[in-house]
Amino acid sequence: MWVLAVTAYFVLACAISWMVLFPAGREFVLNALAGAGLRLGRRAGALAQQRLRDADALAANGRAAADSLAGFVRRHWLACACGAALVCLPPLAALLLAERPVLNGYESLERPMNTQVADLLQGEQLVPPPPLPPLAFTTAEVAQERPLLASASRDWAMLNADYTQRLLTVFRIMKERHGYEMAILEGYRSPARQDALAALGPGVTNARSWQSWHQYGLAADCAFVRDGKLVISEKDPWAMRGYQLYGQVAESVGLTWGGRWKMMDFGHTELRLPGVMKH
């Protein structure tokens, strides 16, 4: 190996010296480089011409096929029109007559409403609790659990009146019977916001616009308040216990609880009124 390295170094030194000291050496090297460049240029030109010929041939074949197809359609236009109608009309009719789909994982189980709770709903009209300060929805912990929550609507007036009374009844029972103070995170959600949340991925929501009851004012996401701060994560044992109780109470007043879905959403409830979102 050592001998080979010395030999290679000696040959390289001789070649460089030959080119530097003798004009014939420089001329030889320059001619060799020029010849190589010329050969490469010719090769590149030949390849470019070949590509142009191939492209022209492909375009000619495409035009011939298009002309042939156009001629066939002109000769058999009635049969082509009937065939297109047979192909297009059934799926078009199915699309126009189809009902809005409900995403997998969002099916609810019908459960009878507690009669005592039903009587309570027919009584006094409950009023929403005082809103939390806006800063409560912008902490790092909240942003990690619920992206874009700061811009969410928490306006109770934009919710369906029946749903509002049921949800407020749940809030009262959770506080008086179980000691959990609750707050609404998001109520009504515009179609544009629904699509923006869906674009964040299935970890946020799978529902696109008009596939969520939020767009109809019939759904809300809620969480707990402890020591003046929002507690959302179910990783907190106290909050997880609260979500289980929340689901039981919500179902007792006739609401659908997201904690029973395949993609569990523990703080979500909705009121599925017939005729609003077609299933």
C-alpha cells in the first residue's frame, strides 16, 4: 500500500510538472478537455433531439386517438348520449337524494330519560353561570389540550334553548350532587371553524362542516373548574372521575355523551333532535 501511494504521488507530480514546464503538455491537456467537452455536448444534443422526436410522436398519437374518438362519437352520438346518461344519472340521483352521513364512531345509544329530571326540565328556566375570564382559555395547558380554543364561541344565546336547559340542568346536578363546578369550552361552531379544526387531524375532530351538531347549536364541549382554573385533561384522576359522572348525568337528561364513542370525547354532549341533521 505504501509503495502504491508513493508511485501514484510520483506519477501525479510528473504530470503536473510536464503541464507547467512544457507548452506541449499544456496544449495536450487543453485539447483533451476540449474534445471531451465537445463529445459531451454532442451526446446531450442527440438526447435532446431524441426526446423532442419522442414527444412529437406521442403528441401525434394522442391527436390521432382524439380524432378517432371524436369521429366515433359523431357517428354514434345517440348511443354515446344514452350511455353517458346511464352511467351518470344513478350516482347523481344518489348524491342528491342521499342523507348527510354520520361518521363512524359517533353513533349514540338511545337511553330513556330520568322522569325526575324530565320534571325538573319542565320547571324553572335556568340561567347560564357567569363566564370565566378570557385568560382562563389561553393558558399553555389549555392550548395543549384544545387547539384554537381561545377563539371558540361560548355564547349560550347561540345554543338551542332546549339543549341549553338540559345542559344547565347537568351543570346544577354536577355541582350540587357531586361537587364539580363546570364551564363551557365551546358551543356553537361555524362551518368554517369546523373545517379548520378537522384540518388539524383526527386527534382534534373527524367531523367536517355540517357533520357536527355544533353547527346547529345542539352540542357543546365542557370541562371542570378547580381553584379558578380549567381542568380539561382526563389524565387528571379528579377530572376523569368527573367526566364519568358528567356522562351519567348528561344521559339521564336525554343528551348524547361523547365518552361512549370510539373516538372518545369526554367533555362533549349533544342533543340529537329529529329532522335537524339527517341520518
